[in-house]
Amino acid sequence: MDWIPLVYVGGVTVLFFFWIYGIASFALDLKNKILPGLRQYWRGRKRRTAESEEEREREERERQLY
């Protein structure tokens, strides 16, 4: 019956390893994939908004000229 505590400690150790691995993997995914993707999305939105604003102003100037 002395093997029960060993199996318990071994199982907890294995579960702890996978728990830590999951947290570390999530943090690295966040750092290397999700955050750069969000930054790129925000830059693209800002650029499209600026282009749209410039286009609207240009069309308004053209209407005023004619």
C-alpha cells in the first residue's frame, strides 16, 4: 500500500507540468501571434480611415470647384 502516495504525487506532478506548459504556451502565443495581429489590424484600420477621410475631402474640394 506504499505505492498509493507515490502514484498520487506522480499524477499531481504530471498534471502540474501540463498546467504550466499550457500557461507558458498561451503566453508565447499571445506575445508572438495575437498581439502582433491586433497591432497590424489597428494600423490597417487607422490607415483606411485616414484614406477615407482624404478621399472625402478631395471629393468635397472637387465639388466646390465645379
